[in-house]
Amino acid sequence: MARLQHFGWFFSRGFGPQGWGHPYWDWGYDWTRPDLYQQSARELEQAGLDLVIIEDALSLGFPETLDLRVREAYGGPKHDPLILSPYLLDATRHLGVAPTINAGAYPPYVAARQFASLHHLSDHRLGVNVVTDVGSARHLGLPQLSHDGAYDRAEEWLTVIRRLWHSWDDGALIGDAATRHFADGSKIRPFEHEGEYFTLAGPLNAVPFSQGDPAIVSPGGSPRGIAFAGTHSDVQLALAPLDAQSIRDYRAKVRDAAAAAGRNPDSIKVLFVFKPEVVPSDEEGRRVVEASKHPTDEELYRALAGQSSDLETDLTVLPLDEPFEVSVFGDHVSQGSIKGLFGKQGIREGVTLRDLIAPKVVKGRIADRAGFVGTAEQIADFIEEIGEEADNDGFIFSGDLHPVTLHRYLDELVPVLRRRGILRREYGNGGIRANLTDF
């Protein structure tokens, strides 16, 4: 029997040139202005999605990959997603908005204060997608950390932010106009924090929340990233093969990590990134799949350009048909991104770049569980099946935050999902946390 699932949108290009490289660039939206994003956010809310997560990268990358990143706007330019967030929150009433924040880029006190301000202004709809990118450290004057060291810093950063948010005890905020007594200072707790990465003093000069803290999102799929999610996150943004067994295994790791941290595993939602291609008929789906089966080298290298941006490593200079060495990736590269390149079979030796990239170009029918091309009904069949077989929490669609992209995904799919009882028809009250827990 179908049950409600959670859905979100991963704004995968970040606050950058929406539509670049696609025909719909000629719609003429100005990507530097808020109108494009506000229109799209309103439509995501009308569709019943829980939240939008805004991707970001602070850096244009290393000198050797600079041209690769900007040539086709795969990895830049990007403007600041935290600054965009108030525009999206102002354009909507229920949609959660989670900008990506590098834990090394914002001092904890500043971050706690800014996030608190946005959370209050938006009626408690702010999320924070916490990332641990180490490649941008040189721009910020920060020491270069190891992969796990960056998680250690993020752990301390988030822990002290929460301490700041909760430095006002229950009952500290009085608000009694008759006695002109606004707050009780004896219930506000100063503190000194001297940690491995941060030194600061509290309390925070922002009032406490009435509907819970900002929701924490995290994307890391490494053992350290899973442990971080289990301890801290409300949403785990998951990259994994989309079959029932892989989803069960991934969810089990996250839920076990939550239990090990002393949390209720149900308190974290694992949402898997999903990029279906919606077609009007099964016949058209078969045509699209057949047309993709023999990619040219040019098409493969074009796909590698996008992978190279995500992996901060220029793969386009490497031969397609020689054994590929995983050692080309530095320590700064996300293990989750590397695993995404290698796919379901995992990181292994003896494969070529052609072996790795061709399956990402060749498409398959979702009806055959060989890919993600299908009609809205077929895609809904898959979502319903995964929900039942893997007890899945839901999915994050991924793409530009552009009306054309949204409509290609959602025009046919939303009505089908709603008729089946899989997608919400209305929101409750209580901000982003209510979106994630009201069913």
C-alpha cells in the first residue's frame, strides 16, 4: 500500500548561471537576480516538496582545473547561497530552504547569529547543509586539514553553535509588557569555549526558537560522514545506487550511526538523490534509451567534464581506454564523489574511464529497472516500490532551479504521486522540522 514520502530539490548548480548550456537559457532570466529563484521556489512549494537544498562551492578550484570549471559553468561562478536564502524564504510560506555552508568559512558565533536571525524571519524554515570542503582553505587563510580532520572541525563548530542557540534557558524570555520585563538575565548562561579549532565566548544575543533549531542537512557518504550525520543531522543527502538493497544498506548505516550517538534513528530522514527523465509515453522512452546506446567519444568527454568539476580533478586529459588509477584524486576529493564515479560495483582496479563514464551516458528504462527513463506512472511505480521494499524515507530531485527544469520533472509526476498518496497535498504548521516529521 502506498504511503507518504518526503521529497526535496537539490539545486545542483548552486547560485550560478541557471540554464547555461541548455536551450532554455534563451528564456532570458537573469541568474544574478532573485526573480528566477523566487518563481521556482514558489512552484516547488506548490508541488508539495519539503525543502530545497542549495549546492555551493566556495572555490573555483585549483589553478590546473580553473578553466575546466568556468568553461561551461559546471563549477563556477557561484554566488553565496546564504545571501540568496532570504529571497526564497520571503517568496514562500512552507518550503524549507537549506543553503550549503562550509563549516570552516563562518566563525561559530557569526554563524549561530545569522542562522538564528534567518530562522526567526522565516517562521522556522531554515536548514543548513553542512559541508567540510578542504580545498577552499587557502582562500580563507585556514590550515589545510585532512578529510577526517575537517569533520572534526565541523563537529566542534556545530556543537558550539548549538550551545550558543541554547544559551538562553527555558523561561529566560519573559516579554511581559505590563511589568516592562523583557528577559531574565539570570537564565542566560555565559560560557567560555576553548576547543581544538575555535575559541569564543557565549551567550548568543538572539532569542531562542519556539519550533526547534534550524534543520541540519549533511551529504557525506564516507564512514566519517555517516557518523557525523548519525550524531548531528536531520536529513542525510544520500548518493547511492537506487535499488532496494543498496538503499536498505545505506539507510541501515545511517540509522545505526544515529543509534550509536544515542539518538532515535527515526529522527533522521535519509533522502536519496534521484534524477529521472520523464517521457510522455513508453514508446518515447524506448526511443530515448536506444538513441543513447552508442555514445561518441565527444559525448563521453563532455560527461567527464562535469564529473571533473565535481571531483576537482581534470579527467578530460586522461585516455578513455587505459586502466584508470584512483590515485589521481587528492585527499581533498570527497569519497562520496569518487564512489559516485565508480558506481554500484564500488572502487576497483583494472577499469577504464570509458567503463566508468559510458554507463552514465547510456540510459535505461525505469520499467526494466535498468535506468531512470520512464513515464510519470512508471516513475511513480518505482518510487512506490522502493518505499515499500526498502522502507525509504523519500527522494531529492536534482537539477537547475529553473522553471523549465522543474516543469520537466514535476508537471506529469506530481499529479500521479498525489493520486497514489505518495506526495503531500498540504503542509502542516511548524516550519522545516514539521515538514520532515508530520507523517
